[in-house]
Amino acid sequence: MVQDISIEQYNYPLDETRIAKYPLAQRDNAKLLYFDGNNIKDKVFYELPSLLSEDTLLIFNDTKVIYSRLFFKKQTGSQIEIFCLEPVTPNDFQVSFSCSETVTWKCLIGNNKKWKDGVLTQDREINGERVTLQAQRLYAEGDSWVVKFSWDKPLSFAEIMQDFGVIPLPPYLNRASQDTDKTDYQTLYAHFDGSVAAPTAGLHFSDRTFRDLKSQGIATSFVTLHVGAGTFKPVTTDTVGGHTMHTERITVTRQVVENLYNYCDKTTVCVGTTSVRTVESLYWYGVWLKENGFSDTEIDIKQWYPYQTHKDITAKEALAAVLEMMDKKKTDCLYGQTQLIIVPSYRYRIVKGMVTNFHQPKSTLLLLVSAMIGDKWRDVYTHALDNGYRFLSYGDACLFKCL
């Protein structure tokens, strides 16, 4: 059974010196390891457009990293860190960011034991005015807390986070965020606020890359998956079946579904694992609709749903069901969430290739890569380690094609 896969099989030696602490000055000068299913080739990222066929649809995740780390100091001198994960009231990201008085969010709290009770406050000057931000811890929810934020000036919560917050770098970088990270840790096409981690495969794309993609006639589309803190959660169980995959929110427009439908007989390549999971979740949403009939239910793909017994439905049939549902609901946008975990034995239904970075040992992201290129992932990673590739978020990239 797929749940019996041993996570130790997806371990490899990663010395901290191989982890890129900072990005290259020129985004698209990163190395690009190209594996076509048989051969490994060392390239430079700006060569990517020339490696893609003209019948390629390239899918990006246009989520934007929010300044989700807020620091408060108690009168005793203790520092409390509040790491905002997702909105509770209102529970929509964009609506929450537009609020101008108070919001509640699900948060992780650092140094929580020092926060005995009371309201934490922090003052800052914004646009020449003194603004006070207050945080009140309401109740626990698992290993998180629901925190109420309020402020005393007519500013949106997006503006509050922009001025009070700090960009959340991955913990494995082991350094404090700097001003340069505000742009470095954001894709050029980031648009919708909501992520606590960047879809890092997209960090390599430059204006030059997009110009070259256009000149090559390569089509592009954008989905939105807000990356949660769970993306850094290591698999701590012995087998995959013991790991609970994090749930993340997704948004997909009709135009994207139509593009995917039209490219079913061509080549769909996703930029990053988040785009992969979003696109493949669309297939399983279509399967759900075919098996259960029309419903107002939003996208909600559970972790092991694809590994259950289903009828053999083609990508075109599944996407047609999604479009039919959108017609019936008279909507041009799909919302929902996915908990989809992609592990070895998974068969990709829509995605035919992927641009991605090098991932941590024993991570669900590495399992997703292995599901695409099989045991060859070891050859790829060994080659990268032997040839000076830089690893993880600010590191180099790969281009894979499905075996």
C-alpha cells in the first residue's frame, strides 16, 4: 500500500553549506538541472524557454508572501512572536486584508509561555501618524491560537501587516530577514496576498525569461494557492501513511480551466510543487463531480482521495465536468482547498512536467518529485551535490518531465 512507503527511502545527506542563504544577484542566472527522463544536462535558468516545446502551457502560482511575522515586547522585556497563518473572521484572505478596524487570525505564537494574559501593543509611525496595533489571544486551536488584532487608525490590515510585519523566511536559512528579502523572496508576478512562504521555483523567472517565453510562443496561465506553514513541516513518521498533509486554499479562474482543457493533448508544465498540486487537484475535483453529480460544494480534495478506487476518467473528461459545473453555477472562478499528497505510485493526470527547486530530505516535496521521475531522483540529487548546485528556497532549479 502507498501508505506503507518508508520515508527513510527519501533521505539524502544535505550539509548546511549547500543551502543557499541568499539568491543570486540576477534571478535567471541560477543553474538549471534538466532531466528529460533519460539524461541529466547542466543548463542555466535563462535557457528554460529553449528547452520547452512550442505546444507547452506553463502554469504559475501568483500568490504573494505576506509580512506574517509580528513581534511584540512585553513590559518585562520578553519578546512574543505572532506568526499569522490564515484568517478566521472574516475567513477570506482578501476580505480580511481590506478590513480597517479588527480581524482575527489563526496564528503560531513564539514564546507563548511568557504571554500570561492581557493585550500586547506595538506602536509605529505610518504616513506621519502614530499607529497602535493590539493583539489579544482568544483561544487555542490545536497547536495554534486564534488572535484578535485591532488598530486605531483608518488603515487596512494589509497596510498594517506591511508596516508592522516581517517577511517570513524559511527556518532552515537560519538568519534574520533583511530589507532585500522583501523583493528577493517574492516572485515578479506575485499578485494575491496570502502565503507565508514563497512558491520558490518562480523566484528564478525574470523579465527576460518572460520575454523569451513569449517569443517562443509558449502559453502561460496563473493559479493561486496560498502556501501555508505546513510546507516546512517535516515527515516525522516512519511511513507516509502516518503523515497528515497540510491543507491549503486555492483559487482557479475559468480561463485557466479552459486553457488546461485545450492543452490536454499537448504539454502542461507547472512552475513549482504548489502549481502541480493545484492543477492535479482540479482533475480530482472533476472526478468527484463525475462520481457524485452536480453540487455547490467547493473544491475540497482530501489527502488520500486519489488513492481510492475510481473510474478511469481522462483529464479532458474531468476538466469538462469542472467547466460544466461552472456553467451551471454561472461562475468564472473556483475556490476551495486541497490536502492532496503526491507520493510514489501516483499517476499524474494533467501535469507533464515541472520546474522546481531542490527539496529537503524526507519531505513531501521530494516525494512529489519522486512520483514524477521515479527512483531517478537519487541520480539527479547526487549529480547536483557533486556539481555545486545550491539547494532549497534560494537555490538552483530543475526541469523535469514525467516518466
